[in-house]
Amino acid sequence: MFKRIVVGLGKSKTGQLAAERAAALAAALGATLHVVTAFKPGQKDSARDRTEAERLLASFAAGQLCKVESDALPGDPVGAILQVATESNADLIVVGNKGMRGAGRLLGSVPNSITHKAPCSVLVVKTT
């Protein structure tokens, strides 16, 4: 069903939980998990930010029971996730529901943008 799953990973607790849920799903399905993080480009600390992003990805990938591919990309999280989803021909993007409050509220900016622009199915997991 799902062979290539993409998830964004950040330092937030909700991002970590969404990535953990995506990894569990990938392991259960025998899918490849593409873990993506973004960093701010063009700043004097850009190299350090990229190194920190790569460490975050490596730390997450180390204990997973599925095949993990990772990308640390310059730019915003939405753009990075959509780029990897498109390039990897993803079947599914997993995002957390950060920013969702109550039945009538809209998704937060990242999940909202992903659900409207995704080239594939999107699973929104409850993280708050």
C-alpha cells in the first residue's frame, strides 16, 4: 500500500511524535521512511545549522526498525517536505496536528500547507 513515507522532523515534541508514528507505520508496512528537516539558508550560522539538522536526523534514524533515508535541506519545512515527497515519489506524507484546537479550528500552518499542496496522501496524526 504505502512504500515511501515522508515525515518532517524538528526539535519540537509534536514533530518528534509525528516522526515516531511515521517510523512505526513504515516498519509495520515494510516501507522506506524519508525523514526531512529544514534549516535557514544563507545566514552566517548556516553551516552550524545544517550540522545540527544532520545530527538530529542521524540520532532519530539510529534506533528505527525500518529503512530510513534522511535529508537536511535549506529553506522552510513545507518546501523541504514537499520537495522530498515529489522527488522520492512518496505514497504518503505524515504530519502532526500541531495547531489543531477543537473541532472547528484549522490546522497549523505546516500541516495545513502540506495537506493542500501534497503530491500524495497525507496522514495527520494527533500529537497534541
